[in-house]
Amino acid sequence: MINNASVRTTEIEEVMLQGLAASGGIAEGPCRVVTDVNHLPMVEEGAILVFATPAPQIATIMKKLAGIVTEKGGRLGGATYYAREEGIPCVTAVNGLMDAIYDGQMIRVDGYEGTVTPLS
């Protein structure tokens, strides 16, 4: 797997996390950092799901997500497939994601460019 994830800064000093663009679209909203698939049912409507490793169990909540971001995975993984099916943005292979984003934080996910931007 090719992994070109990194952190970059824009001209206005906005920190962006870089990963792989996996499913097109842009979403902004609160993220839910999930570390255990048993907590997936607690993710609310319109949240952006953030997790380390893609898991097939996310299929059960896909319809209520605004976006998906993963620390591991690639363009052909399960999270990517589900995101494309539902038409929501997805960025995968974001190095350091789980240390850089906290639960409830407002973020922007750009599934075209493969970026995740903390907004708060």
C-alpha cells in the first residue's frame, strides 16, 4: 500500500492532515472518534466518523454519517466502498489522525483532495 499521508499548512496557517482521497465530496461538522466498534450505534446523525482501522460494522450506520476519515486503509477498502455507495466524502490513510483529532471537534473532510482540516 502506498502511504503518502502527511501534515501540511496552508498560506493562512490552517493545519491540514493529508491522506488519500477515497470518496469525493466535502463535509463539515462534529466528528466522532470511535475506538471500539461496539460504540458505533452511539454515533449521531450528521457526524463525521473518525477511526483508526476500517471495520465492516460501519455499514450499519453509513446512512447517518456526513463523512468518514480513517488512519489506516486505502482507496479500495471497506470504508471507501461504503462511502462511495452512500455518496459521502472519505479520506483514508491519514497518519497521526487519532492523535490530532479529538471527539466532538469540528472538522472539514475533503474527499476530493484527501485532506482533513480541524475547524475548532
